[in-house]
Amino acid sequence: MTERDTLRNWLKESDNIVFFGGAGVSTESKIPDFRSTDGLYNQQYAYPPETILSHTFYLRKTEEFYRFYRNKMLFPDAEPNRAHRALAALERMGKLRAVLTQNIDGLHQKAGSREVLELHGSVLRNFCTRCKKFHGLDAILASQGVPVCDCGGVIKPDVVLYEEGLDQETLEKAVSYLSQADMLIVGGTSLTVYPAAGLLNYYRGNRLVLINKSVTPMDGRADLVISGPIGEVLGEAVEGMCDGV
């Protein structure tokens, strides 16, 4: 029996599944991992992405932050891929309880997933730092320089920057789902960004599945490791279980 056969069997047998995903889930929707510094990036920016996307940089060099943010973090035309659709299908089947994602693109919801815990926030939500008014993505896309609310306050994305803490309520819900799960699928993440990656320690089951193109620090603890694109692996497994994925 192959690793993919095992995955399919576990999906059939489990009914309390949690998925934990990172940037690799969205790269198949042509959203690049911002850590991949290509030649164009090196020509355009004098700082590494982790520096630009920090709370300190946002406060000190707000206009430069938004230049990077618009160019590298916003993909309004992106569509869900095979992985997003497979997870939404598992939820409709009553097997998947929650998606825990490090991504901020909203593609899981666009694919139809309902219980999505966005550990790092979402680019689709933006708030005025003065009056707290909500602004959609268009407020950022249509503006130039630093986006400003009608009241004159700066509009800030509802995303967790480096140096900022994760939302406590979201963390508590994530821990609850993980501690009760009978199967945990981890995909498209290097598992090096904390504290999000540390959440996996709350899983108590014996069906920890890692689906990734490269090795992770958790490979040795996993019950099943599958090397490959997350969309292809999950898609194959789920599409054989139901129609219309």
C-alpha cells in the first residue's frame, strides 16, 4: 500500500479532521511565497520581507511598507486551487472540522470552507487606526501611498505583522480543534513560523499527515509523510470519495 493509499483510507475512516496549512497551499493559485527573493525583488527593495512586514517597519516607514504590501501581498484575481476545493469538499462531507491557515488571502472561504481560522489575519479586512471603521480590499488597491480613512486616520490591514501577537480567541479555538482531532493534515508549510507552528503540539492523535514538497522539522514526528504538491495529493485523495469536488 502506498502513502497515498493510506491517506485515502484514513480520510474515509476519520470524521474529526483538522487541516493546518501555509503558503504552499496558495502557491498553486499563483500566489508566490514572499520569502522567495527573486531578481526583481532584489532590485526593488532594500530590506528583506520579514523586516518590511514587521510592526516596527510599518510604523517607521509606512509608505515603503505599503509599496511592498501592494506589490507582493495582494492578489485580488487569485482563484482557489485543487487543495482548497478538496478541503471544502471534506467539510461538506462532515469529515473536516476546521482549516487552520497561515495564509491571508481568503481563498479557503472562496472555495466554500466555512470554519476557517486565519492565524495571521486577512488582506480582505482593513481597519482605520483612528475610528476603527472597516474597509475592504478595494480601499488599499485604489489608494496610493499610505491609505487614509475619511476621518483622516491611517488604514491598517487586519494581518499579523512580525512582532505582533496572534489573536487570542483564534488561538484558543485552534487549540480546541487540534486537541479533539482524530486526524491532522499539515500541508504547504515549512513549520518554521512561530507561534503558529507550535500549535501542532496540541494534537494528541496518531494520524499526523505531512504533505509538503520539502522536508520539515516535524517529519520525524509524523505518522505519514507524503512528498508532493498539496493540491495534487489532496485532490486525488478526496476526488475519489465524492462527486463534484
